[in-house]
Amino acid sequence: MSTSRFTLSEGMALVSAYRSSGLSASAYSAQSGISLPKLRYWLSKLGSSRQSHAGGFVAVQVEAESSGGSLRMHLGATVLEFEVLPPLDYLQGLLESVQT
């Protein structure tokens, strides 16, 4: 990760790593070398609660399959399978509807 500004994906990775560490924000900051204000900024931007789907971002895992065009998405306990890859804007709208 860069030392000055984080991209959205870097901020999401930071928040994810912090949450999975089980440490307090100050302990995680000291251990990781990330400033406490930067960690708090990303927690406030992405939601500091540990809720899985209530607001904020939804973790999405995309598994590639060798069938050459299918897509399987795991959204928590929900699994979506597409035999033909849908347009990107359709997937984006789908993810936005799950987040609300």
C-alpha cells in the first residue's frame, strides 16, 4: 500500500485486515505502521461497524471456472451463478441492490 494516499481498494483491504486482527485500533496502528488517524478515516468512510450487509460495502468473492464464461458469486450465504457473463453495469446494479 502507498504511504501517502490509499485507493479505495487499499482502504478496504486496510479495514478488512484491521477487523480480522481482533486488535484495538491503536494496537493495530502501532503493529501495522498505519497511522491511527488514517485507520480511523477509512473506518469512518467504509463504516466502522462489523455488520456484514447493513450499509457500507459487501465482500464479494468471484471464483473463476474453466468453462470459459461462467461466473459464480458468493454474497454471504447467497450464491449467484451465471452461465454467460452479464454486462458489468448489470453486476454493479445487482451489488448495489444487495447493499441496501
